[in-house]
Amino acid sequence: MKKEYYSLNLHESNRFSRIIQLIFGIICIAVAFIWLFLNIKTSGSSLNLWVTILFLIGFGGYQINSGSGSAGRFIEISDNYIRLKNNSILPVRQINPADISSIHVNPLNLIILLKNGKRVNLRFGTTYINNIGRIKDSVLEFASANNINAELKTEEL
């Protein structure tokens, strides 16, 4: 089995939009520090000032994270691991076959049960219609190659 990569983003951003996100993020953080230095003496340490500063820094950081390409969501399936980035903020999670107890493949989600009792959920929803079948097939192939119990569940209305 070769390494397969599936994007879970709604759309792929191009270089221009990522550059705009980076610039906008830097501007937000710069405005937050300018706002802090201009208003620290006039308004004291009011709650509104700190909420504004934290919001601008947080939003600017998110924009920089998105613009740098680190916020992309994906699943990567290889012979030796499954790498999953299910959330744009959290880091990539690598799951080795030795850690997997079983895999449940449902029509619109994928549940990986780990041997330590935790569950890893990947919800497809109706957004990733083009990739759902290919991801399911790759996960089932991964499970059979690594002797992992995999259940394909179908739900009928």
C-alpha cells in the first residue's frame, strides 16, 4: 500500500489567498500592540482594552497559522500509520497499527478505537462526498494489511 493523502478542507487555498492571510494576520497583531501602547495610560487596565487586545492577537495568530498552511485538515494513510489532522488548530495525530484495537467505518464517519480505551472520530458529514469512498477503501485496506478488526456498517432508512 502506498501513502495516500486526502484533504478534508472545503476548498484548497491558493498562494495569493495565503499571502493575504499572512499579511492580514501580521497587521492584526501589529494593531493590537499599537492599540495597547496608545491606550494603556489613558484607559488604565480596563477589561475592554484587554479583550480587544486578546481578540486581535488571537485572530491574527489564526490568520498567520492559516496563511502558513499549518491549518489544513487531512488524513494520510500509509502502511505503518494513519496521520490525522481533524482540527485546524490542534496538531497532527499519528496512530500506529499497534495502538489500534478496531476500526468502525460508518457511512458518514470513521471511528478508530485505541487499545488504551480512547476513540478517534473523523466525521465526514456531507461535505467530502468525493473523498468518502476512497478514504473508506484506504482505511479498510490499511486494517486488513495490519490485521486490525474493521467493521463496515451500513445504515438504511
